[in-house]
Amino acid sequence: MEYIGKFVKTHGFTGVLVLASELTAEEAPECPVEIFVVLDGLKVPFPVADFTFRNENTALVKLEFIDSVDEAAELAGCEVFADVKLRRPKDEENQWTGFAVHDAVHGNIGIINRIENFNGNIVMQVIREKKENLIPLHPQFIIKIDRKCKILYIRAPEGSI
């Protein structure tokens, strides 16, 4: 079991936690099945619903059964461990290709055609009504990720759609 970081705060309103990670971007994880959170000196297992690195050493972590800010806040400040060394998929940007995009205001936008990295600014190209839309792929705009159904729920910034 390896120390991977510490939960530093909550993010949003659905129980997501921000993990300050000891891992670098090259070691960034795929979504682990389970992590261990130190509570009262014991490593307690939590199933992971989503684990997404948002920058070099910070990840957004959604744990199963943690569904509110209050529940997540109880884990802020706790150390986090994992059973295996986690590694980033070789072609992480292509993991989003083919996902449907649903915006909170505009509804279904389209399918992610490709991901572009403009000096660290990651954007997704979505074709909507024969027009190319470049929408920031940033955690602050992501509401929910349904990996099983391949749907990305977002609240796009004004003017990007």
C-alpha cells in the first residue's frame, strides 16, 4: 500500500474531494477501484466512483456513498493510500473521444471529436449543427462524468457554445 496524498478540501456540492497528490502528472492514475483513507489511525477502504487529475498534482476524487459536502468535509485533511502504484493511461486525452456532451443550459451538445492541448489549456472539440465548438475541459465546468454511458455533463462557460 502506497501513500498517494491528502484530501485538502471539498469541491462542488456532490461530495467530491480535492486530493493534493504526491504523484506527478506522469504517474497520474486511472480510476482506482478503491482507496484507503486514514481515519482515527486506521486505513479505511472506500470504493472510488471517479478519480480525475485536474493539474500536475491535484485530483478530484468522488467516493461511492459520499454524496454531500458535509460527508466529504469529514474526510478533508485525511491521508490517502492505494494498494497499487497508479499510472496514467498512455493516451489520456483520447479517453474522452466519443463521449457525449450534455450542457446544463443547452442540453445535448454533441460528441467529443478530439481533445486539444493549447499550452496546458485542454479543450474538447464538439461539432454542433455543423459548427466546431472548442469548450474548455476543466474541472470547474464538469458537473458529472458517466463513464459507463460515456456522457460528460458540463456547465460550459458563456460564449463557448
